[in-house]
Amino acid sequence: MCDSLAWRDLQAARISVTDWRTASGCEVDFVLARARELIGVEVRATGHPSLNDARGPKTFLAGYPRSARGAIALHGGRESFWPDDRILPAPWWSIL
């Protein structure tokens, strides 16, 4: 019995992947959910992201102030921009 409990406690919580969109059309491409924590993921093909590209993640974070841990803004550029202290910008190719 103790071995089963130890094995259970060592298992990572499963992550579910969904999308998110408001009635007005604001969205993030993916929401990663584990237990009661959420992370929004926005993916942009542009090589020159702008602050407007952070609209979806900002709206997502405002809509879930207690459960959203932050957001990731993936893009095709080389530089990172910081639209918000809870949004991590990253070139998509840097995390693969």
C-alpha cells in the first residue's frame, strides 16, 4: 500500500489543453490547465510583434485573476517585448 501511495504522490498532475475566446472575439490560442492553475498561450507568426498582439493574453489574465499564473506570447521574431509583467514573450524557435 505504501508503495502505491508513494507512486501516486510522485506523478505529475496532468495538463489539459483547450482554447479560449470571449463573445467579442478576443482570444488566446491555447490554455494549459493543471489542477486550478491556467497559463494562456498566444502564437503569432509575425517576426515583428507589437503591443496589440498582447491584447488576447491581457484579456485572458484579467478574466482569471486568481487562477491564471501568466501567459506566453510566442512569435517568429528574434527579440522579446514585455507587454505586461505576467506575459512572457519568446521567439517560438527558442523553446523547441
